[in-house]
Amino acid sequence: MTYYASVLDLIGNTPMVEVSALSPEPDVRILLKLEWYNPAGSVKDRIALAMVEAAEKDGALVPGQTLIEPSSGNTGIGLAMVCRLKGYPIKIVMPINVSVERRQLLEVWGAEIIDSPGDEGSNGAVRLAQQLAGEHPDWALLHQYANHANPRAHYEGTGPEIWRDCPEVTHFVAGLGTSGTLMGVGRFLKERNPAVQVWAIEPPSGETVDGLRSLDDGYIPPIFADNGGAELLDRKTIIGPRESIEWTRRLIDVGIFAGISSGAVMAGAARCARRVKQGVIVGVAPDGGAKYLSSRAWTGDLDDVTERARQTIYF
Amino acid sequence: MTVEVRLPTVLRQHAGGQSVVRAEGATVGEVLEGLVRAYPGLGGQVLAQDGTALHRFVNVYLNDDDVRYLERLDTKVSDEDVVSILPAVAGGAG
């Protein structure tokens, strides 16, 4: 094939590149799957298309209908691109403290942005979107945290691509947000080889994203619970902003200009490498670096950049 | 072992407003039991009512690792370790 009929056909089949030069262990290879090769620039293009097409198929979404979705960035951007092509107006509910480039990209694609309180983090955006969707029954809420097309996009896409390109994988490492990547890819890889270990990388749940009034306001994504996430994951580990930024900078040494969550995944892969001493780790690098230039993550003083990252949602 | 236990904002009211307390035990479970003995208001908040499992909406970390994926309440602790209690929330969003 020499050309594609639509930009939507460019979603998926992202390249994987070896970054073992950064591995702290000589007998552990590390590969990253570069998800900014998707057309709107992140891994979330996969679930954006999958969720819209699933809703079209089952009739939950009809031509011209308005969508509303909580997102701290990439899902919103992916959905805005897909909706622009398919002719759906879309409103994105996002915490006020996300990077300026994310807002600008949403504007580029023509999405309307609704601000949610920064101190309530992603959970606050979810709550506000659910409230607004309740008040406007004619709006469609795809709800990435509960939509089974989310993990399915990874079970049918990302997972098979990794298995095709690197069947020697022993460990899979990805960030934990909605849990869609971990559930979909993790389940696929374990079905092929039950010995594959699945590591979830979390950002610290700091004061800035802790707007809970009681523990019972906690939130476990339904797709995590429904896919037996507690049994599927083999390790769940926190990577803080400083380590994430240090590894985002190290990735530059191997020619990879990635976003800060990719640095966190790389830090997690390095932690995994030091623990297992031997193996082949595949990590998902969710987005590229351009959206984070305003954070000066690569060029600013490490302490200053880390402090700013604490105030910003970068996963 | 004496370890440092970090409490989330929503639980500090049950520990005299402190964000960090010390507790003793050889395992995460013993540390949490010791914590509840010292601060009874935390009972039913951190552990489920029968005391044998973690509350559904609580994640407990030994240093950086979620103990649900280690040996749960049987996870061994060492001096210098930090046990952090955090509300279960979606990790991020994307």
C-alpha cells in the first residue's frame, strides 16, 4: 500500500525501538512502543476511534450528536480529531492544571473545553462530566474509564502488534490511568505466554490531585475491576515527577523526544530491569515531547521543573 | 521494626491532624493493626471491618510498591521503610 484512504487508517501499527543503551542491567533489553506515531499524537487515538465506532455500531451515537468526555488531555485530543472527521461536536471536561499545549490542541481540533477544579484532578473531571451528561441526556458520554472498547482496542491492536514485533517479551510496562492499555495488552500477552509479567506505573497521588472528602469518594475504573485488574497486574509501582523528568531527559540521548509519562514508563522499566536482572521489557511511550515544551522539562533547572510538574497533570 | 506511616489528607483527622506517624510491626498487616490501636478512629477506614483485608478504596504502598501486588498484609517491612496509605483513585487519565 502506498497511501491511505483516511487519516483514521493511520491509527495503530506504531513502531517499536530498542533503548537498551539506557538499561541499567546488561542482560535486560528494553524496547519502547512509540505511540505518538498515531495521527493526533498519542496512544489515545486508538481508544478514541474504537469507542466512537463501537457507539456508532450499537446506536448509542447518531450522526451529528454531541459528545462529552472527561480527559486530562490525550483522550480528548484523539476524540476531537476523530469527531472532527466524523462530524460530531465534542465537549471535553478537563482539570484547569493541564499543560497549555493540551488546551491549544483541543482548540485546533475544534473541541469545546469545560474546566473542572484543578485540586480535584482527573476524578473531578469525571464527576463533572457525569453530572453534565446527566443534565443533558441528548449528549453521548463515552466514558473511557468504563468503556470496554478502551481495553478492547489494546487487546485487538496494541497487544498483537507487540507480540508480532517482539514475541520474546518477558515484561510489559505501562502507565496506569484508565487501565485500558494494561488490561488489554496485559490480557493479550498473558494469553499468549502466561509467564509475561505486567507492571503498572502510577504517578504519585499528591496533594494536588487529592480532592477527596472521604475514602468512599475513591474511584476504581470499572474497566480495571471488570477485567480482573487486581489479578492481571504483577506489580504496581509509583514513579514521582523528578524520576520521570530525569528519564525523559535520558531518552533524548537515544534520540527519543517523548512526553513526561514516557519518562515515567522508562523509569519503571529501569526499576523493573534492576529487579529482574534478565529479560526483555516492552514499555508503552504514550505521547511525544512537543506538548510539554512549555514545562521546560528538558532545559529548565531540575528542581524547578519537578516542582511545576507536581502542580500539573502529566499522565 | 518501627516504620514511618504516611496518611492521606482524608485520614489525618483521625490521627490528631498528623500526616506522618510511626508504627511497629514485622509485616504491613501488623503495622496497620498497630496504627489502628494507636488511633482507633482509623479502624474500619484502613482495614475492612473484619480486619483481615484492606479497605476497598485504600491503597497501601511499601516505599513505592502497592502491597496488593506484593504479599498484601503479609508483606514484610524493615526499619527505614515507609508505608504510605493513599485513597484508591484512577492513576491519571490521559
